Amino acid sequence: MKRILSLISAFALVLPAVPASAGVRLGGEAGIRIRGEFRHADTKDIENHEDDLKYQYRVRFNASAEPGEGYFFKAQLQYEGGASGVWQTVGHTCSELYTLQVSSAVIGRVLEHGSFAVGRLPLGSLGNPVFDLGFYPSQPLEIPVATLNFNRFFGAGYTAQNNLGSLSATLLLLDNASAGKVFGDGYALHLALKTQIGAVTIEPQLLAVLTDTDVYTQNDSLFKQNVTPLTVGASLTFPVRGVEIGMNGFCTMTDEHPSDFSAAVDYRGFLFRLKAEKGPFMAWVDYNRTIDRSPSSDETEYVNTFIWAQYRFPLHESPGGTFSLTPTVRYLSSSIRSGSCETGTGRLRMELYAAVKF
């Protein structure tokens, strides 16, 4: 709490010293969430159940400034708590430690026909599963990039506006794992072209890992080491009787045979999402299937299904901010089959989220 108060005080001290022309804006969000979590696992006729009720909270502060001539700065301060993401779970006798960090910080400039930005870039991965499939190929569902990577990577991007639509190119730094090599770190390139044909918005995308990096499972254990997967696909959105329908389809692949005699890697995976949104209601269903044919192990098949549904009740709206309640249901079903062994898990999360945005 002392850390939070000191940050707020710092903002208050800095603001009077900034010229009004800089266009400094502050905002944020504070939320409380009650989550009921119900798990089950089946392994060779052995079934286990695990239930839990959690009380969680989060605080976010957003700051932006525009000093003129198109230059801008944006930042977000939030808690980053590992497996719990940006939410903090209440601990025994209030023993939890809630600290704020600079989660994203971006500087850039808006030009006549485009813009560029550099820093800890927010990815928008909650609505764009290309990053989830590319970086968590064995279980890309339930927004792992937003939860585990806090929806950002360090990088630089440029967006150009032309007759076709909006073309963006972003170079991401995935890790700093090299030793003794100038360009031995993990780099990835994301390309996207967003265009509109009538009422349909189409966005083909490509996510290419350019240099060796590691990809992981959702429990933060290593899935494959020193790989350069390629992920391609597209997103479509279109209205149907007042409902905005979204469809996402992506495929990831890698087939590598290193010359240093280390283990070869060969896997293929796809992800399909169908989403519907109307006013305060939003729901989507994800399906993923990834097959690992790496010769160092038996062929392994990963199949995952995820459902997210929520309804936002706006209880107060004014120029100063909003207050809302959002009940949410999230269900994840996963199975792993390798040879004659097969395991299945399921996880149901029922949440009630109260938020103040200002």
C-alpha cells in the first residue's frame, strides 16, 4: 500500500510541473473479483476433484502525454503476480504483498500516413489469439499471453495507412538469452493487414519467430527449446442482426533439424475461435489441436476447448468514470494423448467482477 501511495504522490507532484500543452491524461481502473474454481482430472480411471473460492483485487493506473508535433507517451502501472496474473489473491491475515510495476511504457509519434512506437508494447492479445498459439502451442487457450506475459513484449512497431487499410509491422524481443552473440536473442516479427470489404473486416496475420527461442506450456514448464515457429492465419468480423460476429483461424508449425545434433522438433497446431458480442454481452468458444511428432518422443496429441461468456451491468456512468458488475463463466477442457496413455482435465471458473474506471 505504501508503494501505491508513493506512486500516486509522484503523479501529483509531477503534474503541476508539466505544461498544459503536453496534454497529460491520467486514468485507471480498480476492481474486486470473487472467483469460484472447480477442477477435475481423469487419469486411467482415477478421478480427482479440487474446488476453491478466491477473493482477488487489482489496480491499474494509466498515464499518457502528448508534447506536440505528434509525439506521445503512454504507460500503465499494474501488479504482475506470476501465475495469478494482474490479480492479487487475498492472503492469510492480509499477508499478500501488492506492488505496482511499470507494465507497459511506449513512446512514439503519429505521422501524416502512419505512426511508430517503441517500448514495452501492449499486444491486444485478449482479442487476438495469434500470440497465444505461437508462444504456447500445446495449450494456447484461456489467454496465456495476457495472463502470463501481461499482454506485452518489448519491441518496435510501425503502422501505415493506405488504400488497402491499415498495415502494421512489429519487431518483438522475446528473450535476452544469448551469451557471446550479437543477434542471438529471441526475435519475432508480427505482420498484419486490416482491411474492410463492405461490412466485413478482414485481418490476415503472420507471426514469425526469427531466431531461436523457447516456447512453454501454461504451467510455465518448457515445451520446446531453441525453435523458430511460424504462425499464420486471419481474423474476420461482421455484423449479423445487431450482433458482431468474430472468427479467428490460426495455424502454427515448425520442423527443425539442428546441425549441432540436438533434438529435432516437429509439431503442428491450429486454433479456431468463434465470438459473438452485442452491447454488454460477450462470449466466445475456442478449439485447439496440436500434434507433436518430434522424433525424440512418442507422437503426442493435445486437444483443448475453452468457453468464455460474460455480461456487463453498467450501474453508473458519468464523465468522471463508470462503475459496473460483470458476471463471467470460463470453462477449459484439455486432454493429452501419448501412445496408450491419455489424461483429461477440466476447469470451471465462475466470477463476479466489480470495477470502477476513471
